[in-house]
Amino acid sequence: MGNEAIARGIIEAGCSVATAYPGTPSSEILESLTRWKKEMGHNIYLEWSINEKVAFEVAYGASLAGARSAVTMKMVGLNVASDPYLSATYLGVRGGMVLIVADDPGPHSSQTEQDSRFFAWLAKAPVLDPSTPAEALQMIRRAYELSEKYEVPVMLRPCLRVCHSRQNVTLNDPVDSTYAGPFKKNWTRWAAIPKFRLALHAELNKKLEKMTQEEPECSLFLEHQGSSDKLAIITSGSVSSHVFDLIREEPQFAMFNVFRINMPFPANKAALQSIVDNHQKTLVIEETYPVIELQIDDRRKLVGRLSGLVPSQGELTPEVVEDVILEAIGEKPRTRPDVQIKARRPSLCAGCPHRSSFFMLRKVFDKGIYPGDIGCYTLGTNMGAVDTCLCMGASIGMASGFTHAQLEESRPPVVATIGDSTFFHAGIPALINAVHNKASFTLVLMDNSVTAMTGGQVTPASEQLADGSEGTPVDIEAMIRACGVKFLEVVDPYNFEELQASFERSYEYSVNKSMGVSVIITRRPCIRVKGVQLSSDRYTVLDNCERCMTCIRDLECPAISFEKESKSVVIDSDTCSGCGFCVSVCPCGSITRKVS
Amino acid sequence: MSQIVLCGRGGQGIVFLTRLIGDIATAKGLNVISAETHGMAVRGGSINSCVKIGEYKSSLVRWGKADFLISLDENETENNRHFLKENGMILENSTSGSTSETVRIDATGLARELGMAQLENVVTLGMASTLSGFPLTTDEIRQGLMLDPRDRVRQMNLKALEMGIAAHPSNLV
């Protein structure tokens, strides 16, 4: 897998510290590192950090200490880490530092289609754009060389199709961990005040200039030699692999020259311009924003995103790329079948403890406003229990806004939901802010003990660290109390009666009496966590079922469905995980445990 | 050169099959590139993955280029039919009967006989390996599954594979 190849590259380059916050499509990089650390007996330090900003800062500190370091995240994670990133490029690094940011054109599993190469441009730092897993592995070593030569953090920007593609790759032996020597104090650089920042900015500009002159990655290489100057294609990264296959498979495209650039920023502008000048027309195909295109000054013979030829949103699939090339040479797009995809929506697992929390939230806080957050539990939308999803931790800040903006006469209850990992990531400042500013709402903290959506990574409350060694678990209850919260209860979401009673007390506290933020921790481990004991009980629907559909519409359990032929509600024993919550949910008492 | 699209629902073990086919083909010395679905869709949503064996750089199968469409859920077949080439073969996990274009196997039913409906993916792969033109032989897949170090997983997968192989109806058109 591309992410495994990247991890391998990190190990092979002699990196000593790697940090990450999980996020699709980047999570498997640190996971692979933890596996190999064990298998190879490698002494690399690994951590799942509390968020991307901290992950960046830990890796940056390690670099200043002289070690090679790596930090990995998804692209929206870079928004969180942008503060240290944009400052670090001015200050520079000591040990090589590679920042790996996975982009998600589509988007398949993200809030935006933002292009991290643009962030590199904003930060004035180099970015490498691999087209395949094999190339990503090789680029990591090169990224460390560049980072140390120019003393800047270097970004590797793999797209989803690199991260989640598998390919056979060639492995090399790891080199010994390199060490740039102990930290040397120099406050005019490492703690620079604005006066010195100006000089550092000038220094950074010089580095970029030197890079574009000296490094081959900043210039283009001819990936496919055509026979005509009618059209040149300039491409980069993951989408260039589609271009490459199309040129080989479609004889009418074989005549065009295809150029690729491995470092889209900073590009050698003269090299780019000369391609444009030497062809009748040049087409730029890149994902997801026009980073290469904007570095070409004379765009009169250029087509791409800025000219409107390449779609400005959505993944550039092979079909889109084929039609874009056809249009560039004045031909009609291919006629393709009209594909109507009836995609099955994802759903919380059968037995997911979040499902019972959401069911009760809807039941007790009827007609409320439900700010939601990012994780598996965004799927609470299926149950009408999540009204908003903005970014990590936003449920709590937005809940405050909802309560402060409400008119006296119509005050719908506000109930925010957040997972444990997201709470640690960005929820804590928002909670302190809500308490301090006297917002009054309910916060349901759904604590399943892991970062579930991305594969069950540890959180700061876990007893184990990324590599399985013993950590210091942080007490969530103590944390919430320290935020100033006076109403805190912990319940098992499988326990219908206790869950209902706790939600009702919270309603009284935050809604009826407006006494402030009440927090309910609904605690039960994710059913996918290794070692979690699931019940072998299975359930069945009795003949007295009145088909009220509460279990299907309101509980939305994927194990329960309505069978049209028999006009009856059925429970699929293969899908069911035995939680038994549906027994309490059924208003007719028609669901019962099977006697085995 | 061979291109396969696999489809189904999140949780059916499509990523497992994708990885297995890739590993076995790599062990044969072939070049492989594949694309998978991860993230939110794996919570029971529609899933597909692509496997391309041969000299490819792109991991995505283009529309109309797949030699095989292996569908673990009959409701997902239509969502992915456009990947199939003319005269391509569909293998579908379904209780219905086979046709000239679509070979069907009740993989879920057979896997349930083994006591684990989740083995439907390997049962289906067993059947796939008997289809003419499939890039991996039954024996290569058997060897691949034997590499699993977990005793029980290995045994169950091998049983499921044999069940899929045995289900091949000799009277197919």
C-alpha cells in the first residue's frame, strides 16, 4: 500500500522520530511504522499525537535536536498544523524534517478538496508530488536530502490514489539514524523576533531561488516522447499515472509529448515556460488546484483549470482525463453509458454504542438542535441526530453559538455530540470557552476509547502508546471538571433506563434551568476494538409486531430490516452483534432474545 | 495483463481479497497495482476496488476495461457494470441462477454452512479461480492462503476456498 511504502521510506531514511494524528487517507503510515518497529526491532520513536499541530511541533522539536523526523496527517489536518508550519519554514530545520500530507480529491472521506501544494506555496517550502507508491518510497529519501541541504521542512503530498493503492515495490536496507549534532542555542533564529524574521524571510526566498536552479525535481522531465508539437501535456502526482496509461493505451494520444514535474513548488518557471513556447498548445493536468498552471506567466497557449477546460472540482478519474485531452485537441468527449449509481449509504455498525446514544438523544431532546462532529458518529445524520458537521471539535463551539443566538421565546434545546479522540483534538478549548461564557447546552461525549473511524488508534486516555508500550492515561472526567463543568455523568449507552434518566437530568439542568453546560459521557468500547467481548445472544421479532418501524426508522440498526414479501420486520443474525438495545427500543415489546 | 473490479458492501472483506490477489500475483513475479476504498464508506457503504496486473501505472480501472467484475453483493453489481469490458465476465454472490454473462454463487449461504458468513469473500474467490481467463489458479490462491500464520484463520479460509472451487457448476455455458 502507498502508505506502507511511505512508512518504509521513512524507516529506510534513518528517521528517528515520527508523529501523526490519524485521518483518511493518511492513517496507515504511522500504523505501518508501529508494525515494523516491532518486526524489525527498530528504535524509531513513534506517537499518535493529540492533534496535527502538536504532532508537527513534536517532529519540529526533534529536528532542532538534530534528529531526522517525520509528521503525517490528512490535508485538513494541515489546517490545524498550519501555524507551526508557516513559521517553521522561516526558521528552518536542523535534522531533516518531512511533512507528509495526504490529499483527498473527490472528496472521498474529507470535508474539502483543498490542495496541500498550495499550502506549501503559502509557506514558501518545497513539495514533492508522487505518482505511485513505488515513487513515494523513493521520494522520501530525496525529501530528507533536500530538507537538510536547504534547512527547510519538505512536504510530500500523496493523493488518495497513491496512499490507498497497492503496488509491488523494491525495498532497500535502512540507513543508520543520522544525527545533526546537539541543539545549538541561537535565539535570533529559533526564537526570532520580527526584526530577525525579515532576514529569515529573505534567506528563505534565496533558498527557493537556489532550489529552482539546482534541483532537477523543480524542472520537467519528458515522460513520453511524442512525434508532434501540436500538444504538450504537463502533469504531476497521482493523476499523471492516469495520463501515462491513457497515452499508452489510446493510439491517437501517442503523438503528444508528456512532461512531468516531481516538485510542483517551487517550479523552475523558465523550464515550464519553454514547454509552452515550444508547442502549439499545452495542457496542464494536476490535482486539485492550479499550482503548476499559476507558475506559468504567459498562458496564452495554455489550457487547464484556469481556462475552464479541466473541471474545477471532483477527482480527475481516467475518464475525466481522457475527455479533457480529447477536448484539448478539438475532439468530442467519448460517449459513455449513463451510469446511475445507487450507492448504499454507510451506517454505524450494528451494536455501535453511538447508536443508542443518538436514539436517546432524539427521544429526550425532541426538536432540539444537534451540532455534531467528525468521526464515525457523523453518521448520526442517518438518525436525524446530527445537524451540523464543520471541522474537528466544532460541535462545542457551534453549540455555544446556537445557545447565545437564540431568542427568549423559542429556545430549542441544544445537544452537541463529540467522540473522545475529537474532544482531545480540538474540543477542550471550546468547552472551557462555553463554560466561561455561560453557554447552556448538553454535551454528549461518546467515549469508545479509540479513534474508531480511522482504524482504532489510541487516544490520550489510552493506557497504551502507539507502539504498544505503557503510557500515562489522561483522565477525561478530571479534564472535564477542570474545564469548569459542574454537571458530569458517566453512563453505559447499552443501559436504556440509565441513559434515559441521565439525559433527562441534563435536560433539566441545561434546558429548563439554564444552569450551564452539562456533560454526559456515554462510555463503552467500540465493538471493533480487538479483544472486546461481544454477546452471542441473538434476537427475533414476535408475531405481535405492529410494524410501527421505530426500530428501523429511529434506531436505524443495519441488522434490522423490513421484508417486503412477508411484510414483516426481521433481524439478521449475521449482522447483529448482540447488544440487545432494540428490545428496550421496541414500543410493542415484540423483540425478544432467541432461546438457543 | 488483467483487470479486475471487486465490489460489495463495507465489511465484506473486499480489501482482504484485493490484497490477497495482489500478494499472490506479486509472488508470481507479476507487476500489480490496485486501488481500495477506506474511510467512512467501510461502515457498510458501497465499496469497490480495482486490481490491475501488468504494466500499469494508474491504479484505477477505466470504464469498459475490466475482464472480471466480482460482486459480493448483488445490489452492487449494477453500480459497477460500466467497468466491465464487452464480453467481460461477472461473478456474483447471489442465490439466483447463472446466465451466459453472469456466473452466480450463493457464497453467503455456503459460508454460513461453515459457520461464518464473513467467509463469503473467500468462497467467491474460490469460484473465481475456476473461471477461464482468471489470472490466478486455484493452486496459487491455496498457496497464498497457507501463508497466513494464524492457524484458525488459515484453516477456515482454506475450507472456504475449497467450498467455492467445488461450487463451480460444470454445466455452465
